[in-house]
Amino acid sequence: MLAKRIITGIVGGGLTIFIIYEGNWLFFIMMTLLALLGWREYVRMLHAVKADLTEYAGYVWLAAVFGAWWFAGIKLLFLLCVVMMSWILLRTVVCHKRVSLSDSAYSLYGLLYIGGGFLAMLALRNGMLASYLTGAFQNVMLEPARFFVFLLVFSTWASDTFAFAAGKAVGKNKLCPSISPGKTREGALGGCIGTIVVALIFSLIFKFSLLHGLAIGLIVAIMAPLGDLVESVLKRTCGIKDSGNIIPGHGGILDRFDSLLFAAPAVYAYLMLVA
């Protein structure tokens, strides 16, 4: 099991780095596929609590949203968001004997959680945001859009890795025992410190603004573990251990990307505010 986990991690990590570096169509396809697979896992998880979700409409909407962002821009994307919200609410009224308000809430949450997270990563890598932050770079050694995604991904990996290491080494006080019994306050602190240090080192190496690097490190240090805990709540609600088994030794898409799904929109929002 451990060998399978390590091999999958090396292969998957290497492939992810390659696709992030290449960007363009490869990254667009990767994010769209992950969003669709993530929605599939989410729907199957919620079957455990007999939630009646907008499953097929969700697939269509996610594909349309990613396509709209890639081909048409923000106006069509906004229109699609309004259409989906209206459809879910209309479905609640028309099918009120079968579809409850909690079903609609689960649908809205899942589409926002999964679609928003992966779309934020796509926007960071292939958007025009980086062009507004050229002042934060001196003699940058990496193209800005690549840099933002690598900074996000490596900081998030650092959060998980340092939290696990610190928790194993000195963890004594439980962080949220009713949600995730294995997590400790010491681990959370270690993850926070490790994330900020990695973000600062990464920024220093690539000559990015240390102030922005520190801010992004702090954002990831807060949002990444929050994303992990939220998914733990979701799995506990559904009474399951993993969201899926598509990644050998690592569980499902949501198990591997739960931290990024919260960190990516937060980092993108920060960069939008300071751009």
C-alpha cells in the first residue's frame, strides 16, 4: 500500500508539474476533467444521505462554465452561474415533493466548491491576471502565470506535509477530534509555519515580491487546512472514508485536491484585489 502511494505520488506529481508548466490546452483539459470527476465523486458521496442532486445538469454546467471561460470570457460565465442557480431553485419548487431545500443546498454547494476551486486554478494559470502584477517581479526567472500556480501548489503541498510531520513528531493536543481525530494543534502550527517558509523561499528564488509571497503563504496556511477539514466534515456526514478510489493509494479527486479547492479561490481573490 505504501509503495503504491509513493509511486502514484511521484508519477502524479511529475505529471502535474509538467502540465502546469506547459499550461494552455493541457491545463484546461486537466482542470475540466478534474472538475467533472470531482462532481461525480461528490454526487456518489451524497447518495449515502439520499440527497437528490442535479447530477446530469451539474456535468453539463461544469463543462459549459469551463468552456465559457476558455472561449468566451467572464460575461457568459456569469450568465451560466445565474442560469444554474435559477434552475436549481426552480427545480426545488416544481419538484418540491421529491426535492428538498437541503438537496438544492447540496447541489449549489457542490458546484460552487468544485467548479469554483478548479476554475480558480485555471484562471491563475491561463488568465490575464499576471500581466497586472509585473511590478511585483524584478528579474523573475519564471513566467508569472506559471509562478502563481507553482507557488499555490507547492505551498499547499507544504501545508499538508509539514502538518503531518509536526503532528507525528510532537502532536499531542487534538485540533478537531469530532471531525478529524488524527489532526493536532501542533501539526496545524507546523503546517502553517512550513507553508509560509516555503512560500517565502519560493518567492526569493524566483525574485517575486516577498511581501506578496508572505501574504499568499498566510492565505494558503489558513485556507488549505480549512479545505481539508471541510472535506472531512463532508465525508463524516456521508459516513465514508475516502471520496473515491480513482488515484491508487490516495483515494479520490476530492481527497487529493480538497486543500487546493479552498486555497486557489482565496489566492486568486487576493491577487485580484492587489492587481
